[in-house]
Amino acid sequence: MVVWGAALGLALAASGCSQVASEIEGATAYGGDRASTVRSATIDVLLDRAVAVRVWPGCIETGKQVRCTGTTADGAAIVVESPGTSPTLTITVGGKQVFSGEAIPVLDAAAGKSS
């Protein structure tokens, strides 16, 4: 799977689609599907924001939408929305937005990679 993803990424990069290639390579490196990429980035954001979590968000992909839900230690809802086909996400905790942006840079930062 990783070899295929890398080969596809190289083919797309060679054809001038470097942004798409970068997103595919990034998603492949972090588990291969959008739901796991979104979940991993969500966990990194929650840890970075020192959110006390009772139930870590579980994610479900339906069509082109990924939605994750979890609960904080004090019972507030954690909701993550990732529309479309790229791994962008919006995270709210207790109804307050704590993050909105791309998943891959979050994962890269957590892994110690520079952009």
C-alpha cells in the first residue's frame, strides 16, 4: 500500500499535480484513509491544547464527509468535521472552535517534521 501510494504520488508530481501528490503521500504515511488521518490529527490537536479527554474521538467516513465525536473529562462534546476529499478539519470542544485547518501539517509537526 505504501509503495503504491508513493508511486502514485511520484506520478502525480511528475504530471504537475504536486499539491495533490503531497496530500496523497501525507495521508498514506499516516494510515492511508481520511478517517484515520483526521482522527490522528485530532488527537494531536487535543493533546497540544491540553484538553482532558474521557472518550477519544471515534471517526466515521460517510461519502466525502468524516465526522468524529468524543467527550472531555467534564462531559463536554468533542466534535470534528472534515468535509470534501482533502484532510481539512474543524474541531470544537463544548461548542467552542479550538482548531480549523489542514491535518497533514499537524501530523508532520507532531512527528517532528518541518514543512
